[in-house]
Amino acid sequence: MIFNSKYGGIYYQLTGSNNLPCMVFIHGVGMDQRTFEEQVNFFKDKYRILVWDLPGHGKSTLKNYNKRFTELCAECLNELMEALEIESAILVGQSLGSMIVQHVQIKFPDKVSASIHVPGIELKSHVGAWSKIFVPFMMFLFRLIPSKAFYKSFGKHRAVKKEVQHYLTETMSHTGKKLALAITDDMILDLIDKTPKPKASPLLITYGQKDLFFIRNAAKKWHKQKPESICTEIKNANHIANQDNPEEFNRAVSNFLKD
């Protein structure tokens, strides 16, 4: 199905009875809703499930890219949930999706009954505003990487399983290097700027055992700041932990939802 948002034509799939609690899955940069196939199959009998392609990803289009992509997507999801008459949901965000979840919590707090992050990095100033001077230089270096090498590297360094690496390379090449780097720029600024604290809700933070140290450490620090949260390491998994080890990830989510 296609929903005509002010930010583009948004492809989505909604399954399950209206009487069931709703889960909304939000994928990462350069990916699409297929990354959550294992989660959809696992939870579809107990939850109403919404998966969608972010603007400019998968089968969705993008227009009016006039603000940070994370904020744009939060507004887009609010539009979609309003149109589908979903009052609130458990939001599951992967990487970029985790940031979008937090922006939804800030802008539309009543839409979020709980949040799950794969991995989870809290929106706050991690390194200080002074570091902004280095962002243009860093993005310039990324732009020097040939496109084919960029796509292949994206897959190779974010997943353990070969099939997941191939999926990431395919979806990133479809999204395109130009859009991916523009979004990455926005994500970096999101981790530099101070951000309002979102409304408190049940929180599950996960991270892959083989993800980058900075990301693993940020997830643990976020958990310490939120002692009521749950933090789980997903064994034998990299950045895309829900695909690298879907069995363990699904078990962690299922236990969190039961509690």
C-alpha cells in the first residue's frame, strides 16, 4: 500500500486485527522494511504490525527534504499512524530508526507506549558542539569513496551473516550514496546537539556483541541513565542484530513485552 505523505509516497504493510496491540518497525539508513521479516513472522499472531519504507528508501519516494531526516521521518510516521487510526504503538527502531523513535517520543509522546532499540543510542550531546567543525571534513572523506566500494563496505562491516551483508549492499545501492550520506550527516548532528528529553515509557535497549565499541558503550551508558530500562546484548551479531541473530533478538523482545 502507498500512503501519500507530505514527504513522499510511503510504502507500508499493515497486518493483524485492530483489537491487538500494535508494533511499528522502523529500519535503518539505506535499508527497507524487509529487514524485519523474521520479527513480523514471529510476532504477527499476537500483535498488529506496521512495517514501512522510510522516505527515499525501498518503494517509498522522498520530497520536501527541508529538515533533518530523523525529524522528517517522525512527522511522516505520525501522519501514517493518524491515517491508519493507530492511537499508540510499541515502536521498534533499528539504528537510524532508533533516532526516529526518540523524535516521535519528543514530538508525539502519546503515540509511543514502549520503545525498542536495535541498537540504542540516546539522543543527546555525546561529544559537544565544538565537534561540528569536523563534520563537513568527515563527510567530504566519505564522498571520496567510490560508490561500489561504499555499498559493499556498508554490508560487510554491519553484519555477520553473508546473506545479511548481501541484503545491505543491495538496499544501500538502491537508496544511493548521495541520500545515505545526507542522512548520515543528520544523524551525526543528532548525536552532537542537545535534545529535549522524551516522555518516559518502557524501554528495551539492545546491541550486537560484535558492533562497534562506541555503539556498544553508548547503549550501556543509556541503560545506566535509565535504570528502569532493560539492556540486552545479542550474541554473534553486529549492527543489524535483528537479522544476524533473529532468534535471540526475538526472544529478548518477547520477554520485554511480557514484562
